[in-house]
Amino acid sequence: MANTSKEYAASQSLVAIDQIRDGVIILKNSALRSVLKVSGINFELKSESEQQDIITSWQRFLNNLDFDLQIISHSHRLNIDGYLKNLKEKTKDEPNDLLKIQIEDYLEFIKNFVETYAIIRKTFYIVIPYEGIATEATGVTSKLFSMFKEIFNFSRPAFDSSIKISDVDFLKQQKQLLLRQNNVIAGLSRLGLTSQSLNTEELINLCYNSYNPGNVEKQNLQTEN
């Protein structure tokens, strides 16, 4: 039991996250991170002039920011058990025998398919940083690629947990972080990209799946009514 406790403590020391609250990740050095889920666009289907306009607008958007961003492409296995279960339940209530047979054949096909090929979902995120008292206490400035690496880098040394953020400081820094977040959302909207900030539960799921990449995503597919 003692060894297990020591191993757990050692593992925890490698995790940069102190807590997640109110849609914000608080790192152990008291720096804050918010995460936006961003839609994609089919760039390849655009004309050459449209592609160039998108690239130019993207460059302008980045140049107008006075802070760094981290762009994440996150691939994860999708759990479709709920989707299959829902279809199976609908089959029982289907009065048309021909449709029932077709649904059963489809279910069998999907089951065989997922046994051979993992279903992968790719999602795009933007991480927005706010260092706050972490910068004042450590003299560390925000640098490109630092935000998400601090959260999901397994190879870095143990994190300093001596810096704690008070509720008052958290509210002040959260306000500044949200201003940055709204600025990014507006800029992405002008590019034709929709984005939405992750809430606390969504951040927890994202962090869990990132630290456990071999696991199937918790969220299940649902059939349309």
C-alpha cells in the first residue's frame, strides 16, 4: 500500500493540472487555460483565390493577437455502443419486417466493421493562455507551444505546486482570460469558423482522454429521432 501511494504521488507530480473549475483549467503554477472547440472547413474544395484569402485572413488574425495560441488536432477512438444499442431497441419496435431485416443486417455489418477498424474522430481545439500571477512569481512569459505541452507533456519533470491561486485572483484572471477568449472567437468567426468554449465537464473529458489515449472516448453516438 505504501508503494502504491508513492507511485500515485509520483504520477500526480507529472500532471500540470491543479484543478478545473468554471470552464477554466488551472495549472499548478496558477496559470489559466481555456479551450475552444473549433469547426473545420474543407480547404481543398476551395478555389485557389479563396484558399489564398483564407491564408491571408488567418495571418492577419494571428498578427493582431498580443498573446500566443496553441492549435491542437485531437484524434480519439469513438465509442459507438450506445448507438448500436439504440438501433437494436428501434428494431424491436419496427412494424415493417423488411425494414427490420435491413436494420439487423446493418447492425451486423457495423459490428464486424468496428471489430476490424477503430472508428476515429478528429477534433480541433485552440488553447488560450493567461499567465497572471504565474508570470509574476516565476518570471516565465508565454511562449508558443507552452500551453498544451504543460498540460499533456509526460516527459517533463515534476511540476511546482507551491503557487496557489486565491478565489479573488482567480476571478480577476478569469475575466482577463474570457476577454482573450471572446477576441479569438470573434476573429475565428470572421474567418468563417465557428468555435465554442468547453465547459468544466468537457474539459475534464478532454484531459482524461488525452492522458489515456488508448481508451475509447466516453461519449457515445446517438441516433437521430
